Amino acid sequence: MENLIFEKSVKGRFSRYVQDPGIALDRADKLISSQYLRKDLPLPSLGELDVVRHYTRLSSLNYGVDTNFYPLGSCTMKYNPKINEQTAALPGFISSHPLQDESDLQGCLALIYDLEKMLAEITGMPYFTFQPCAGAQGEFTGMMIVRAWHEHKKQPRSKVIVPDSSHGTNPASAAMCGYKVEMVESNSRGLVDIDKLAEKIDRDTAAVMLTNPNTLGLFETGIMDLAELAHKKGALLYYDGANFNALLGKTHPGKMGFDVLHLNLHKTFSTPHGGGGPGSGAVGVSKKLRSFLPVPVIEKKGKKYRLKTDLRHSIGKVHAFYGNFSVLVKTYAYLLRLGREGLSRASENAVLNARYLEKMLQDVLIPASNEPCMHETVFSALNFKQQGLHALDIAKRLIDYGIHPPTMYFPLIVKEALMIEPTETESKETLDRFVSVMKKIKQEAELDPELLKTAPHNTELKRLDEVKAARFPDLRWKKTGE
Ligand SMILES: *Cc1c(COP(=O)(O)O)cnc(C)c1O
């Protein structure tokens, strides 16, 4: 176990890089003796090498796409090319500030403007806001736009319909916008039951929220009928773009009749994520919803880019400035590098890889559906029940083999769900190793179920009480042994 850096502190030890402190340190000393900074901060005292070793060790305890396979379904943990980071770190980008004058920021504004145009082509939604910082915030923004639209038409509505397979953030976002949420059941194929939807949808329905492919990894083949049904009743159709990695360059939500969507730029368009950000839940809308977008939006007049703040029905701001700008730079770099051809090949390979795992794991787990999957595949671990084992035990045992577990217990409509999304960036060798590890775990379950029940065994911390951690989080720092 690695001690906290505070526990490693030795009184009087320090590291100073600068031989001749000169003016800068003089000023620092003055600041410290002024009222602005406290002298008695209990900061640790350590030498440079102590600090370097401490953080290098910690970084190697961390798990990421750069260390091993990460098939976390619905999260699209694809490899994030390093050139994205290098581009986002160019001095012109990192030294700019949103409070600078527009004329100083032409390059940054041009990038956002061009990105909007590219995403418009990819999604079929002509206008975007980049303020929301996560998919969930994008949903919330989208729902605020939906609400403002109906209110503008003097027909406020009170409910939003989501499928029973939907991601938890969908009903949560609708509820946070003050809507009643109604579930529509999936049929035996795992698709939205259109007849049941037809019964639920009425003139009080503000929107239907869908993701396509859905959370079972299946393409909603009835999408055109669904859209027609929603529009006939005056409801809007919201697209949760978290699963867009399956469709890039092949088709788009605009063609399917969607009115408003969010993209998870940090998933589909490759920014490292999973540690809480920074992310981007860019929201795209059809032409009729443009005037409801958060402000500012970016316009081009002649050769100049400018910020437009006077959108007629704007819902206001949902975040400072333009959201997480560095994520937009990474998205832009990613799109330029792949181009049209590369983008649609990314989706082809994402689907191919998922279908390969779908086939190869047929004897290990129970497929959740008979339909061919798109970019992710869902299984049930109910066949481990005989040994008293659960999806959780398989997930924990995978950690011992150095593989990040798939998403567990989601979607909720599949018992003991394991949702596997390999993404396009994984090689066949990696997928084959995953399959052989899964087969090995199946054998272990039959021979020695206890091995799974108590996994992981090779990690710093063993099996944790996750319920207790969630219900009674204790984040206070205690000295070891206290
Ligand atoms: C990840 C995800 C979201 C939420 O996106 P965040 O960026 O994590 O807030 C919504 N819907 C689906 C289907 C997702 O996979």
C-alpha cells in the first residue's frame, strides 16, 4: 500500500529548483507574509525525488485504456490518439483566455465554428452548442430546449417517454426539467415496442428520448415509424448520442427524424474520460430549435468570427463561456485525422469487433438477444447461478487477469447483465485473449467457485464492500493505523 504524501513528509526537507531566487521568490515571500496567503498550511515537506517516486508509483496503480483492454459497455473506451493531446496543448490554445477580445480569439472561434459544421454533416443537426460538459448535462440542456419550445408554442406539456432499457441519466434529466417520466417496454427482440409506445404517446407528451443503437446494442429498426408517431402528436424526438460510435458516416439521427441530440465528444470522438472530466456533451438541434440554444453561439461575418448573444428564445447559459474548449480541440484533431473515410471505418470496425466477441462468447454466457449486435453486446451471467455466482464475481475475477470489467447490471432489463463494448481500436489478439480469459473464468467457476467469490486477489485492495462505500462514504484523511 502506498502511504499518503502527508505521511511521508519529513520536517525541514524541501526541494528548490532555482539557484538564484531573484525577484519571483522575493515576491512570493511578500505574498506569504501578506494577508492573502496562510502561513500555517500543513503542506508536506519532501524532496523532489520523493515526490516523483510517489506519483509515479500511484500512476502505475491506475488503470486506463493506455495500459490494457477496457470493454466497459456504453462508455466507448477507445484509444485516444496522443496527437489530440499535443494539438490541444499548442501554445495558441492553452494561452488564450475566454475574456480576451473577440479579435484576439479568431483562431479558437474558427475552430468551434468549423467543428459545428463538421458535426452538422455527421449528425444531420445543423446547429450546436458546446457548453454542456457531459452527456448528462447535454440531456438536461436538450430537455430545457424541449420545454422552452413547447412553452413558446403556448402548449406546455407534462411528460417525457423513455424506453425501459434507457440509460439512467435520461429519466433523471427529464425529471430534473420538471417532467413526469413514463417508461415504454421493450419487445421480445429487445427493441422499443411500437404498439405500446402508441398507447402511451399523447398530446401531453413533450418528448420521446431514445438512443440508437439502443442499450442492448441493437439497432432500432422501427425508428422511422417511431419518429412519425411522436411527431404526429406534436412531441419532439431526443437522441442520446452515447451510442453513435456504431453509426459514424453510415447514417445519422437527422435522417431518422430526431429533433435534438447530445453527443458525448469524450466517448465517440476520443478524449480520455472516466475520471470525472473534462468532457463535452455537445447538443445539436434542428433548424426550428436554433433560437432556443444557450448563448453565445458563433457566427461568421465575411472573414470574421463573432459571438452572437441575442438568440431570440435562448434558454440562457448552462456553463461558463464555451464549455470545455480543450475537448473541442481534441475532437477537431480526431476528425481531421480520420476524415470521412476513416470515421466510417471506425464504426465498421467497432461493430465487427463487438460481433466477433458476441460469437466467441456464446458458450461462456447467455446472449441477451438473438439479434446481431452493433457496437456492443449484452450477455446475462445467469448460467453461473448454479455455482452461486453473479456477474459481479466474473467482473472482479477479470481484474486479476489485468482486464477492466465490462459494464455490470445495465441495462436493467437483462438479469445479471454484462455489457461488452470492445471499440474499434482493439486488435484481434486482444479480443482473443479476452475470450480465452473468459473461458478460463468459466472453468474456474465450475472447479473452484470460491476463487471467483473472493476475487480480486492480485490487487492492492481486495473485494470491497461497495454498498457500504456508497452509503457511508468516509473521505476523511486518517493516519494509517489510526
Ligand atoms: C455515458 C452515457 C450517458 C451519460 O453521459 P456522461 O457523459 O457520462 O454524462 C448517457 N446515455 C448513455 C447511453 C451513456 O452511455
